[in-house]
Amino acid sequence: MGMRSLRVGRLAGIPIGVQPLWLAIVVLIAWSLGAVYYPDEVPGIAPAAAYALGLLSALLLFASILLHELGHSVVARRHGVEIEEIDLWLLGGVARMKGYPKTAGDELRFALAGPAVTLAIAIAFGAAVAALPASAPEALRAVLFYQLFVNSAILVFNLLPAFPLDGGRVARALIWERRGDLSRATASAAAIGRGFGYAMIGLGIVATMAGALGGVWLALVGLFVIVAAKAEESGLKVRTAFTGRGAGRFMSYPAVCVPARLSVAEAIEDYFVRYRYTAFPVTDGDRPVGLIDIEHVERVPTGRRTDTATLEAAITDPDLVIGEHQDVAELLERPAFQRTGRAIVRTDAGGLGILSTTDVDRALRALELEAA
Ligand SMILES: [Zn+2]
């Protein structure tokens, strides 16, 4: 889940990523189809042909899952939610959204778009199987039948009301519609999702002990559902707490700043050792030009610290300099902030502060106390 995905290209302008484990799954599917399914379905097939059809089937499955996620993405985009990337991993795909649907109706349409695509694919393969003349080659029938089967399985599985699977999102949209409150709907949907997750793990263990290897898969999905439901729930909690609240309210102020012309060695001695903060804005006069943190200082080889300027070692992404009115919920979703964990806040009066994930965590705990 936490593994980095490999970018493999773009479709409709949306980056497509593949988790390394997914490639292993493709090989596993191709291998099992080539070793068992095709030899069973097509008597007398040559082993090389069986494995080739296995690979073809795995790639068609890959394409089906991609189309499913594109279905989600296109509909989400039409309703003003940007898609950061489509990620294919161990158990299927995820269309990563930037931001959230604005209404229950949007969420419902977004959740149903993927399964609608999968349904269309399953119907197309079903129609193709039904239309095959009796004289058609067995191999062709077997290829089409496998896609019908696997897309039907994806459809049924995704519609389980186990949030954050599609069916769980549908459930959340319906609860949201009825109660008019996204946070509570998410909590309810996540609770149902957790229940399903534990049931899947239990069933998976029983099935595995009974000798069905598919049980391992089921237990893994159960685990995913539990972890992902938790992540969705806490993500929403954070968003609700910080929406409409400016960075100036939570920053550490005033920040101690390191002049850009200092060497890294001087910055270590006069700032990192003296103040024991883990990061400082780097300034040229009053102007913030970068952010130097302890990780970037450590990366400069010991022998080069006297002749390396602090600015050279600093992070200079302009996205990390924000105004005091910057919405914190929006900031937390910025990739630059997620990478660095800190931002430089410039106040209206021209002063500089720092907002770090530690500040945000503390603020969240305080806000939760206030709300309780
Ligand atoms: Zn889906």
C-alpha cells in the first residue's frame, strides 16, 4: 500500500501508475491461466500457446481495471474534482482524487461510474460469448469467457458495501443524502466497512485452513478495507477541522531565519545547534528564498559544509511560501507540503513564520478537545 508506483503513462491527461507488486500479480495470473485454465478449457493446446493466452488474458484484465478507474475519473472531473493519478496495485485500481465530491449526488455518480463501465465490459464479453457460432475455436471461447467471468467478479466485489470500495461509497452517498452530514455518513460507512473487513479476514482464514488459497486474497482485501476506511475517516476529520482556517493561526511565529549567504557549517553552528529547531526559512534580506531542514543539511558531505552556501542545500520550491490566510485544509493536500512537512508563512505585515506537520497535529488535538 505504501509502495511507490511506477509511472507508465497518461490516459485522458491522467497519470497512470503501477505498483511493482501488481506486475507480480499479472505474472501470477498469466502463469495460473497458462498452467491450469487454458489446458482444461482447450484440450490439446500447446503449453506455449496456453501461456501466451494467459498473458493476453492478464493484459485484458489490466485494461478492464484501467477502464473502470477511468470511468470514476472522467465523472469526478466533470463534477469539478481533479484526479491526481490512477494507481493499479495488488487488488485492483484506485483513482486518487484531489479534494472531495461536493454533494451526495456527485459522490453517488462518481462511485457508480466505475462499476457501470465494468458492467458494460462484462455485457460486451457476455454478448460475444453468446454470439459465437458452434464452429468457433475453443481457444477464442475460453478467452472471452474468462473476461466475462473476471469482470463479473470485479463488479460484484466492488459493489460490496465495504467502504472505501465502490459499494461502500454508494452507501456513504445514500447516508449523506439522508442525514445531510458528510462526516457522520463517513463514520457510519467506515464502521460498516470495518465490519466487512473483519468478516473477510475471518472467512479468508477459514478458507485458507480448508485449503482454498483464494482465502489469503480475501483476508488481504479485508485488511485493506480496514486500513483504508480508517485513513478516509481521519483524512476527513482533518479536512473538516482545518477548512476555512488560515495558516497564520497555527504557525510558529516569528521564525528564526538563516541568511542565504551563510555556509552550511555556519548554519549548523549558529542555528541548528543553537536553537535546536529542525528547519529554518532561508532569507535574502527580508525575502524568503528557501527552507533548510536538518535532513538537507545532513545530505551535504562533512568536508563540503564550509564551502556550500545554505541556499544551495535548501529546498527552493515556491509552493512552500504561503500567506497567513492560506487555507490549511488545502495546504495539507499540496504535494510540496506533503513532501517537506513544512511551509513558510508570510504575514500581511511582512513577518515570517513556519507551519509544520507537528504544528498541525497539535492544533488538531486542541481543536478536537474544543469540539468535544
Ligand atoms: Zn471502482
